Amino acid sequence: QVQLVESGGGLVQPGGSLRLSCAASRSIFSMYVMGWYRQAPGKQRELVAALASGGSTNYADSVKGRFTISRDNAKNTVYLQMNSLKPDDTAIYYCNAYRFPSDYWGQGTQVTVSS
């Protein structure tokens, strides 16, 4: 079992920045793909960014150039740096750890972009 705990969400003005953190209960980054997903009201959950065990990254087109996923192996923590935030980025953001057949989720953290 792996527990994932997100933090760092909040209210920010358009154009602002936030950094989300996802702390894993044990060292898994060498084996799991780590991802950040988001779900806005009335919409399906979508992949925002992913970080493979080898270090390769993948981003949704809507966040390329604005968001960066990274990890700190010593702290068992994955980050999502979000810059130039837009109202459309408002959603609950979830951390995910995946390695077939295991699929773990955090509880989510709310990000609201509004003036």
C-alpha cells in the first residue's frame, strides 16, 4: 500500500503561481509513474502532468510551458509548479502513483484561480 498526501492548494489570482506537493508514504519513484490529475466541476478527471521513473515527463497541451512536474527522491515528494495560472486551471488536483496493477490516489487539493 502507498498513501499519497497532497498539499499546497489555495486561492490565487490569474497570472499567479502555486506549488503543489505530494508526499508518498514510502520510496516508490524508481518503480512508479507519478502523475498529477485534475477535475473541474462537471468535467472528467484529466491528466495534467506525468513523471516516469526514468525521469521523462509528459504534459497536457493546456499546461505546457506553464506547469512543471518534479520530484525529490530523498523526501519521497512530487511537486507540481504552476505558473501563469488561469481561471480554467480551477479544479481539484489529485496525485497518482501507477504501476500495473497498482493505482494509488491522494485525497485531492483544491486550486481556485480567481480575481
